[in-house]
Amino acid sequence: MTGSIPVAVLGASGRMGRELIRGIAAASDLTLVGALASPGGAALGRDAGVFAGVGVLGVAIGADRGAALKSARVALDFTLGPAVAENLAACRERGCAVLVGATGLDAAARDLIQAASRDIAVLEAGNTSVAVHVMAQLVQTAARLLPEDFDIDVFEVHHRGKRDLPSGTALQLAAAAKAGRDLSGRSGRAIGHAGLRAGSVVGEHTVSFSGPGERLELTHRSQDRSAFASGALLAARWLAGRRPGRYTMADVLGRG
Ligand SMILES: NC(=O)c1ccc[n+]([C@@H]2O[C@H](COP(=O)([O-])OP(=O)(O)OC[C@H]3O[C@@H](n4cnc5c(N)ncnc54)[C@H](OP(=O)(O)O)[C@@H]3O)[C@@H](O)[C@H]2O)c1
């Protein structure tokens, strides 16, 4: 389609990948041009649209990164942490901008993101929901305004299939709280974390500010993955043609 942004979905057979493909199929300004899954994955060879439940899109799910990225201007990486390094290297080699939506990244992967961002636009977002972005700003503000004897704790619940703990979102919210406290130059006890992996919960995060005799809680509940997908597609549009650099959802959505 003329003027449409060619997008590759890495992790196309996964829960997020299928949600993204449904979103791309419904968008007039985005075109799916590549779909990657793991070597030996059950979806290899299937049409990505059919696998996502939106009918034939003419893009087969494959395990070859070069083929998946061949015509792409933007890649959306929603694979699992260990695959991110290979995805980044392939995007860098092809000059393809990438949204790293995968979580559970180790220090080596973060170093690779930094290195790749010299040559391509890399946006790292452990949570692409617009509301979570706003929540992080509220958390930072609350941490700055509340007295230092308020304890700060992050509690999260996710489905039993989620591998990383803490979640990328929990880490992001803890960083926002820390930024709020650092800004005011105060030091309290370390920010606490607790998490539960159970059932089919898409994702819930609460940040508690517990003081003497009172508690403030900020909670975000994901009801389905469409909120992550729509934020990721906003990021895809923003990334297309973006100059090399390291970006976050704050760059896409504004810092408020
Ligand atoms: N940023 C956000 O807002 C957000 C929201 C939700 C989830 N996430 C993160 O997104 C990631 C995916 O979550 P999910 O729930 O969709 O997981 P999932 O259902 O397990 O899907 C994982 C996908 O990655 C593929 N994959 C795994 N290893 C691979 C490899 N070595 N090479 C190529 N592809 C590989 C899988 O392919 P096969 O099916 O062939 O194994 C599958 O398509 C996780 O890191 C999760 O934490 C981010």
C-alpha cells in the first residue's frame, strides 16, 4: 500500500505477536511484511494473518531473521529475552528501527541496545500501554511529594506463562518512584517488590505508598493485550524514519 509503513513482527506466533498482527491488519497506514518465530516453533510456515485470526495476509511465519526483516522499516520485538540480542544484531545489520517490547533483558542485552542505537533507532519499552506511561509519571510525582517515612512497594500479578519476575513494568514503576525520591534528594528504605504468577491474568501493577496511619495506592489493570498493542503501533509509526538513537515511550507519548 502506498505510504504504508512496512512492519515486521518478531515473536509473531506469541500472545503479543498475534495481537500486534490483528492491529496491523486493521490499520490502513501499516503493512505486515515479516513474521518471525522460534526455530522449530509450531507456527512455522503458517500465514501470520491466519494464525492471528484475521485471515490471509500473505506473510508466512518463519525463523529466518534476514527474511523477516528484508522489507521492514520497523521491527516490533515481542520475543523472549534470550532472542533479543540476535534480533538487535539483525536489525542493526539491515538499518531497521526496532521497538524492543520483550522484557527480562539482562545487562548484556542492555549493552547491545546501547551499541545498536548508534546505528539505528531503538525504543525499549517493557510496557507500551499509554495508561502505564501516565501511571509512571503519577508514581514519580507521589514519590517526590510524600514524606520520606512513606514506604514504597510495587506489587504485580501476571499469568502463569510469564517468565520474568519482576516484570518490565514493575521495574519501570520502581525506577519512576526512585527518580521521584532522588529528585528531592531524600533517602528512604529500598523500594519493595512482590509478584504473583497465576492463572490468565494479563497484568496488574500496584504501587503502594505506606505512611504512618495511611496508604496511597496507584493501580493499573490490563484487561487484554490490545492496550499494549495499540501503544506498540503508535511507537512503530513514530519510529519509522527516526534517526539513530535510544528512545522510550516518553519520547513517543510526551513527558507530560
Ligand atoms: N512491552 C509490552 O507492553 C509487553 C506486553 C506484554 C508482554 N511483553 C513481553 O513480550 C514478550 C512476549 O510475550 P508473550 O506473552 O507474547 O510471549 P509468548 O506468547 O511466549 O510468545 C513469545 C514469542 O517469541 C517467539 N520466540 C521465542 N524464542 C524465539 C527465538 N529464539 N527466536 C525467534 N522467536 C522466538 C515465540 O515463537 P514460538 O511460538 O515459535 O516459540 C513466540 O512467537 C515477553 O518478553 C513479554 O514479557 C511486553
